[in-house]
Amino acid sequence: DAGVTQSPTHLIKTRGQQVTLRCSPKSGHDTVSWYQQALGQGPQFIFQYYEEEERQRGNFPDRFSGHQFPNYSSELNVNALLLGDSALYLCASSLGPGQYEQYFGPGTRLTVT
Amino acid sequence: DQQVKQNSPSLSVQEGRISILNCDYTNSMFDYFLWYKKYPAEGPTFLISISSIKDKNEDGRFTVFLNKSAKHLSLHIVPSQPGDSAVYFCAASGSNFGNEKLTFGTGTRLTIIP
């Protein structure tokens, strides 16, 4: 039973560039949430996708956008990268948007220089 | 505004003893609480959860206690083992729209001393 997978593992980008991160949910899960974890902090909710639509969103600017595909996989896009966007980006999946228990992938470490 | 707080950044416990990790919350709309464990270079791993209709949930060596009136929960690990050394995150969620996301604390680094 495959768990949540994310790619790439690490990424280095320059300020102003754009980045796309990818996530495949755990088998049988149809809801994907994205979190940003800065150093020394807990994960912060970015947004959640269900039925290919953004269902709810945290306090992140419009530079952060996402997409969910018919096979439930998801992408996180960040435009006009800032130094402060350097963080671990975590994808979590669940069995429906109302399910509290979310299962996390290993994350993508993004460094913006 | 930190709605979920873990006031102890770190905790060291002798192997075999009890580890107690604490968490406080401020949002009264939270009705489900979870503990996650995180090793370096890995994503958080779900450990145990509790609904607000209960005050205790047990799973093997792990027990979570919830005190709704104090808006406080704790995770007890007995007996503590070296493999328990990790960062533990408390998270909370609500059933009403807008609160279904997980809101995390800042984590407590637990070190088990052999």
C-alpha cells in the first residue's frame, strides 16, 4: 500500500522564479492538503483540494496556487519566489475533506537564494 | 495568533520512564485533536487522536488525555524507548467549515536517554 509521495525531494531556486511541487496521495484517498513548515515551526496550512477544486485556504498570498487532477494527485505552484518561501512543503492526504486524520508525505525542501 | 501552543520546546526523559508532552489550545471550535511524531527528513507520522466527546484515548504505550474546560491535552508515553526520540506535534481540527484543516503547535523535541 503506497503512502503519500512527493517530488522532488529537494529544490533550489532563485528569487523571482516559479516552482511546481508534486504530490500523489495515499491509495484510496481523494483529498489533498498542502502545508508549509518553516524551520522551528509547526506545519502551516496552505490549502486543501477535493474533487479538483480548492475547498479551503489558509493565510497565504495568491502567489501560492494549486491544482488537483482526476487521479487525485496534486500540484503546488509558487510564483515570484521570495527568500521567505524557503521551507519544507508537506502534502497530506485523507479519505474525504471532513476526515481529521491526514497522512503526510516526506516533504519537498525548497531553498530560495 | 497561535491557536495551538506547545510551551516546552524540548524534553529529556530516561529510558523506561514516562514521557509527558503538553499542548494548550484557544479555539473552542476545535473538536478533534491529534498527535504526530516527526523524525528528521521525514514527514509527520500520525500517532494517536482524540475526539472532544472523550477525555482519554489509549493505544499501546501511548495515551492522550483531554481536559476541555482547561483547553489542554497531553500525550503520555509509557515506558519511553530510545526510538521515541523525535519531534512531537500537537494538532487540532474542527468539524465546521473553515476549521477542518489541521492547526499545529510548534512541536516538542523529545530525547530519550538510554
